[in-house]
Amino acid sequence: MATVHDAVHHIQDEITEINDQENKDSNNISSNTK
């Protein structure tokens, strides 16, 4: 079960990284349009 938990945790980390990158991109876009 530890391997399943590790895999889920790894996926959550990747999702967090993707969300952080999208937030940076949208921040750059909104600051560029102002």
C-alpha cells in the first residue's frame, strides 16, 4: 500500500507544479495587459 500512497503523492506534487506554472503564466499575462 505504501507504493500506491507514494504514487498518489507524486502525482499530487506534479499537479501542484503544473498549477503553480499556470498561475505564473496567468500573472504574466494579466500584468502585460495592464
